[in-house]
Amino acid sequence: MLLLLSESIEKIASTMKAEGVDEDKLPLVCQVKEKLSGLRYYIEHRNYDIKAMIEEAKQKSYGICDVCGGAGQLRIFEGIYMARCHEHLKTRAS
């Protein structure tokens, strides 16, 4: 999912550049991380399309096991938010 999101943003940036948008106005990824078991993708100069793609990826990330990448669910274990599949439900947070 992260690769697809990155490739989509790169495609938008390439199109913008081809249309003559200044380099300093192109989308620029500042940070990518996990927070409360969801994807966070911080970017400068984002447009509506990019914002929508990031939000969709964030929502989907709650359903991906953060251990194996399989289908999972958002769970809270001892106050820690984790997206886990059934197999990794008991795996401790790292």
C-alpha cells in the first residue's frame, strides 16, 4: 500500500512538473510513520487528490496486520493500539 501511494504521488508530481509547476511547489514527502496503528504520511504542497489518497491509505492501514501484512483489525492491548490478524493477536508490541 505504501509503495502504491508513493508511486501515485510521484506520478502527480511528474505531471505537475511537465505542466510547468515550479520545483518548490511540487509535492514533497516530509515524513512517513505509524501512529496509533495507522499510517501517517506527511507531505508539503499536497493537493486535494493527494490528500484523499493519503486519507484512504490511512483508513486501509487499520485493517493490515503490522506483523505480517495480512488482513487484520485494529485492537487495543494493554493501552497500545495495534492492527493484528488473528494469528498475531497475542504478539506483543515492539
